[in-house]
Amino acid sequence: EESRMREEESRMREEESRMREEQLCTQVEAQLCAQLEESNTSMESILRERMLLVASQLQEKYEDEQQVLKEAIRRRDNDLKEQKGLYEERVQRAEQELADTRARASAMEREMEAEFKATKKAVEEEHTKLREAEETIWELREAARESKADERVLALFTRNQSLEIRIEHLETDLKRANADLEAALGGGEGLDSILRRQLVVQQEAQGTVQTQLIEAKAALQKLASDGRDAAKAATEEARRLTAKIEKMELEAWERERELVSNQQETHLLRQHNEQAAEKLQALQVKLDAAGRGDAEEVAKAKRQVTRMLAAQTELQQEHALEVKELRDKIMKLQQAVAVSKIGAQGGRPV
């Protein structure tokens, strides 16, 4: 009986504990339900406020972006008009510069051709002068050789004349000596005095001949020196003319090189003009493209507005997905509460 009583008491205690657990589960369930209802209400209100706020923000953003796009399109139109005016002005200025450059290039070519012709003519004149100088030097050399020959002939002729004169003098002296000898022989003068006088006369004659020979040699040397001086002066003149002609040839070569350089510069200017013409064509193409670009900008703005509307729709879809996910979470919590109730009733608390 005591054991049965103890079993009854233990069963009653278990029943009381189970009852307390059931009450606790009921209280927890009520609290969870209240919390879920409050959270659902607050979540729905928050989601509703958030959706309204997002919708208003999107509407404001859409209107602002539309206004910005309209302003940008208006500014773009004004900029395109200004750029078109600037491009046209640049095109006109480039065409004028191109015409000026061509005129300068043509004038430069004419000037260089005239200068080249003048330089060529001057070089030809200097070559002519050089040939004349060479001919003059040759004539001077021939004249110098002829003058030397004439001087030798003149010296020989002078020597012959002096010798003839001396011979005449000697003959005269001989006649005088013979007369003196005859006189001496007739007058009784001594042979020694006659011989001495003859020796003195002969020595005087030899001294005169030597003096004349020395004078002739000096005259020949002077003539030769004058000829050498003339030849040297002619040679110096020829050297000076040759140096002058070489200088003029060098200047002509420099002018010719400068002409080639100018021709290269003219060619570069022509290339630059061609490039400028190509740039003008490219600018014209850009201007034409700018006219087509207005329609492209408008289409681009429309596409941007369409993208904004699509983004707004996508954002709304994302908010709808978030609401759906929150509802799924609430349902899962409700299912968890239900499972906890079942477990409490079956003696298996969760």
C-alpha cells in the first residue's frame, strides 16, 4: 500500500509538472503570437512606409533626371551650335591660311629660281674672267719668254756694237801707236816708252770692255728681275682670281643647297597643306556627324529614361521579393510555434 501511495504521489507530481509545462507553453505561445502579430503589423507598416518613401523618391528622382536631361539636351544643342560656328570659322581660317601658304610657297619658289639663275650667271661670268685671266697669264709668260730672248739678242747686239767700237778704238789706238812709233823712230824716242804707252792703252781698253760687260750683265739681271716680278704679279693675280672664283663657286653651291632645302621646305609645306585639307575634310565630317549626333543624343536620353524606368520597376520587384521573404519568415515562425504546441501536448517539448 505504501509503495502504491508513493507511485500515486509521483504520478501526481509528474501531472503537476506536465500541467505547469503546458501552462508555460501556452504562455510562451501567447507571447510569441502577440510578438508575431506586433512584428507583422510593424513590419507591414514599415514596408508600406518604405515602399511609399521609395516610390516618392523614385518619382522625384525620375522627375529630377528628366529635368536634368532636358537641360543637358538644351545645353548640348547650344554647344553644338557654338561648336558648329567655331568649326566653320576654323575651316575658313584654315582655308585662308592654306591659300596664303600656297602663295608664299609660290613666291619663294620664284625668288629662289631667280636667285639661282643670277648666281649661275655670276658663276659663268667668273669662269669667263678666270679663262681671260689664264689667257692673260699665258700671254704674259709668252711675253716674258720673248722679252728674255729679245734682251739676250739686245745684249749680244750691244756687245757686238761695243766690241766693234772697241775694235775701232783699238784700230785708232794702233794707228796712233804706229804713228807714234814712226814718230819715235823718226824722232829717236825709245822703244820702252812706246811699249809702256801701248800697254797702258791696252789696259784702259780692257777695263772699258769689262765695265761695259758688267753693265750689260746688270741690265740683263734687271730685265730678268722685272720679268720675274711681272710673272709673279700675274701669278698672284691668277691665284686671287682663282680664290675668288672658288669662293663664288662655294657660294653658288651654298645657294644651290639652300635652293634644295627651300624646295624640300616647299614640299613639306605642300604636305602640310594637304594634311590641313584632310583635317578640313575631317572637320566637315565631324560637323555633319554633329548634326546627326543631335538625334543620337535625343535617342540616348530616351534610352536613359527607359533604363531609369526599368530600374524603378526592378527596384519595385526587389521590394516585392523582400516583402514575400518577410511573409515566408512569418509563416515559418508560425509553423515553428505550431510544432512547439504539438510537442508540448505529446510530451516532447521543443
